[in-house]
Amino acid sequence: MRATRPSPAALLAAALAVCALAGRARATLSTAGFRAVAVAHAEYPVSSIAVAPDGRLFAAVQAHGQQTDSALPGTAEIRVYQSYATTDGSMLDGGRVWATVDGVRATTGEEGVLGLALAPDFPTSRLVYVYLTTTDEAANQHVRLYRENDAGVGEYAGTVATGLEPPAESPNRNGSGLGFGVDGCLYVGVGDNGSANRWNAQLLVGTDPIRASETSTLCSQVCLGPDLYPARAVANDGAPNQAGKVLRLAVGGAAAVPAPGAPLAAQPFVFAAGLRNPQALGVHPLTGQLYVTERGDTLESEIDVVDAGSNFGWPCLDGTQVAAASSCVAGLPAATVYGNHPTWRPPLLVHTGRPALAGVAAYTGLAYPAEYFGDVFYLLRDGARIYRVDLAPPCFLPDANGRAPLAFHDGADDGDFTVFFDRDGDGSIDEVSFTTFTAIAQGPDPLGRQVLYVVAKEGNSSALTEDSAIFRIEYAASAPPYPGPLGRIADSCFTAGGYENPFTRPACAAVGPCAGLPDGTACGASAPCRAAGRCVAGACIGRQPLPDGSSCAGGDPCGGRAVCQAGVCQPGSGPRALTIGSLGVRPVPHGSEVALSGWFVPTAPLTPAAARPVSLELRDAAGVVFRARLDEPTWRQPRRGLLAERRARSDFTALALRSQPGGVVAVALHARRKPDTPHEVSAARLVIGDECFTADLSGRCTVTPRRLRCHR
């Protein structure tokens, strides 16, 4: 165990070691064409990750080692990683501490900082929420708020929710899921508290410990009777009971209040119930649906789709079977219980043997083959296994009748994710295997495309001293990406699929731009899909939605072209493919000249207004080696479907875009710019207006003393 924090000299040595060659940092996955590349490292277990719109990866470090005394608070941290997205596996991004989390209780592997979520308006509010177990208030679960200051460091800004479990809690089954929905509300997954308190999952009020004399009555009332959320027969405190449930909170940078449109009037914080231990939450950006990973008791673990008011039947049901923990249903089929509660929702899918399930995330990028677009990926914690839910376009809704688990990586070798690096700064290389998955999220790769990142730690010890590594899931072959629309699905999909439409839920009030500003001040910066309004009594009034399809990306278009849909900025899915026909680079006086020809498919037909500005970048492993840009092109259209620009006094000396059948656009250009001819080129990036197109040139280029040439 790490009994003390290292000295500054040791920290410097460790940081240099992390930046050293990582040796073997790639793992071939069991799905053909995919590999995992180690890109980042943390000294302690990482429980949750989230990627900001600017590309930074935020990681919740669960705890700085085990705190064995429940009354003695410990510490954890939030780390930020910047270069993880560009490393090729030869170096590990060590990140930096963004905020230190104090008052942490971590006596087991199921305590500490368990969840992390960035506010929907993070670029303007700079708010980060964490879910943790704490020594405050009889060791209950809290949701805390941190705000990034102008120096880029997180500062504690308050506690927005406390007392998320009954007082007689155990150190296990504390949940951990935390995330914002498409309605701007914060969703929290809370465990059932363990032991006899499992019945809390079906009670809305009363946080006194469940008495032994109540268990048989509750079993009969809930599992075999018609009662929904029965009142306890014994006297109790009547406080809101939030254990074994998914909560829906309106936060907005302040203390949590019930979100609007609560499905259960008797407990307005509760969004869904009947859960044993929701380990992770994931929101699908195209459908808005909330996915939950749930570890079972003795029979089955499950993946659930959570609608307003959903009940998943624990402790009467364990996955799709009657639960061994509830004696009143022993020997009965699960159909008997569902017959008493026809509104209870069966799991989407189950895993027998109750494996521990971890993170869950939807993939909506264009770096993988089209068949994976829109799928939901989730983790089996032990053995570093990845599974997915295959969802078909155009609706990407799961079959309400359930489906079988689909393995993405389920190799028998627990050493698949092994990295060689100097972990302790002693100058020698260590072999470290990461066998336990904890979290998954989508983020950019070195070409700006969206891919999946998974977090693994060395083992599953409760000591909370194990190292963690972050791996990028890459597709190493070539295949056409998903060609369809990238925005939210049509409302008609929900009618046909039998699911609730999350986009129609009453929205939570987001952090507005008018706090502290006088009436009449122009506003709207934090709502990129609405026209400017005026501040009135602290609210931004008069903002009209921009037309659907309007760009709201901001920053680098290669981070994903986000578009407006029904007044909401829907995230983009990374750049589209650029196919290179030929590329040549040769030295000329005072710089280099590039000649490129190829083609791409934009999301919409190009117009002169949509094609400004234009830029070209060539990159090698270290970064940009050539960049040319034209901010205000003057386009001509001498023939149908042709846009052309020829300017002698600019980076581009010739530039032509010609429309082809099927939406294809052919590009031909010449550009001159310093510095000298690059020795290697591994990627090309072409930005036209607010769309980005990239090409992987690895292994396709030859270099001579006078010229570099790349071919298709």
C-alpha cells in the first residue's frame, strides 16, 4: 500500500517515467480490425471519465488508497488529460490534478469518488459534478460541485445533494452512475444499501432500517400482490427513500431540487426504481435514452433502458428470474411476478453468472465501420471484456423484447491489456497488466475523429492503490464509415418502438447567462442554438430557435460538426473521410508547395457561403508540418456544380471543388507555405467551412531528397 504521498522529486521522476517509452502498449481485440492503444496513466484507480467539448478528458480518481477508518476522511482527485488524444502509444499522458476532493470515505472498493459528469453548458459554466461516499453526515452519499477558475483549476463550489441513502448503510452497493440527460437534468444511480435493506428499492418513503418482521410482508405485497410502492406497516420517519433507484435532479449550479415532470408524485426525486446496484449510466445522444448497467445478486446481471417511472423488479426479480433473496417467490416462474406488475420493465439483456458490469456509452463517431455506428458499448469489469448492443439505423432503438449479449472483446487472456513502462520511476521498465475495466467514454483520436476510450486498472483489490491506464479503441483497417444523418432520431421512431421520447420530457433549467446582469443586457452565449435575447429578471428572454441543421460547433470543426435540432445543440461525430488520389510536396524558394487531388462527401451540397474558410494541414507523428489557410474565398461558378478559387497572393495558388454524382465532391488544389518540405506525412486534414475531412496516409508515402509523394 502507498502509505504516504511521494516527495516532489519522486513525483517529477514518476512524471518523466510516464512520458518515457511505453513499450508494448497495444492490444489486438477479438473483433477483427480493432486494437486498443494505451494513451494515459493514473497512479490510483479511476472510476469514471468524461470528455469536454474542447477535447480534454476528465477522470475521477476513486481514492488515494484505502481509508480504513470510516470516521477518518481521506482524499481523492479529479485529473485532466490533454495529450491523450494525440499519443500513438509510445508515451503515456500522465495528466494533471484539476481538483483535490476532500472528506472522502473509502473503506472498500465500492466507496470513494464513484461518478463524474460535466455540466451540459460546461464551456460557459465550467461546472463539474461528482458523486462520492463521504464521512460527512453519517457517511452518506453526496453530489458535489466543482467550478473551473481562470487558471484552469477546479475549485469546490458546494454540495448539491446529500443523504442519498438510508442512515443504516453498508459500505457496499453504493451505485455510482452519474450523468446529464438530453433534458439537461442530472441523473444519479443509487444502490439499495445491501442486506435486508434491499426492500428500499420498492419503497418511496421511510428511511428507517427495514425490520426483520417486515420482509415477508413486503415480499408478498410487492412480488405477489398488486401494490405499487406500498407504505410500510410500521411507524417510520417518512423521509424520502432514494435507495435502489435512479434519481432525476435539477441542479443548475445550486442545491438540487426535483426535476420538472416527476413521474412519481409521492417521491419527486425518483425517476426509476427496483434496482439493486446501478453501476453506470450512459445517455445515447441520438435517441436520448438512458442505459444503466446493473449487477445482479446470485443469478443475472442486466442492461436496462430507463424510461420515466420504470421499475425493474428487484428484489422480487434478479435479471429475468425470480430472486433467491425473496422467499415468497421461491419456485415460481418470473411470469407470475410480471403478471402482478405488467408495467414492470424486463431487462434489455442479461448475463448469467452475475458478472460485475461497469461503464456504458453509445458510439456515434465515424472512425469505425458503419455497422458500429449508434451501437451501445458496455464493460464487464473482470477480465477486461467489452460487449455491445447492436442498434440499427435509422432509429437506433433496442428491441423491447430484449436480445442476447454480443461480445466485442471477450478473449480468454486476461493479459490482453499489458503495458511496459517505468511505473515507479526507478529507471527500469515494468510489465503491468490491466485486467479490470471501470469506465468508457467517447473522445477524439489523433485525426480528430471520435473513438471510444476505456479505463482499466491492475486488479480488483479493495486497497484502492492500483494503477489505472486509459486505452483508445482504434480500428486499424479501412472501411466506409456510417453514411447516414448524424443528428437525433425522428419522433416517429419512439411511437413505433414503444419507448418514451426523452426529447419531450420537461427540461431542467440550465445555468443561464444572465446571472447578476442588469435587465436589457444582450444574452444567448450559453445557448448556441438560439438567437440573441435580452436579460430580464435574471432570465434570457426572446431567444428564438435557429433553423434545424444550423452549425453550433464553434472551435475546431475537426472536433465534430455539431448542429442545431429543435433549439438544442446536438454534438457532432467527428470528421468525414477524405480520399486522397495523389499528394505531392516539393521544396520551392522560401517554403514548400503542395499539390493534392482527391474527393469527399459533405453532409450537404456546398455553396459559396458554406465553403468559407478553407484550410489544409499535413501532419506527421509529432504534429502539423504544413498548414495553408484562406479565410475569405471569392468563389466563381463558371460551369454547373463547379466552385473555383485562383489567387496568386494567398497560401492557395489554385483551388477547385467540383460536384460529382452521388453527392461526391472532387477537390484539386495547389498551396505554398513555409516551412521546408516535411520528411514524413501520416495524415491530411481539409477543412471547408464548418466541415472537416481527414485522410490517414500512414504507409502510403515515399520520400526522396527532392520530393514527397503519396498515392491512393
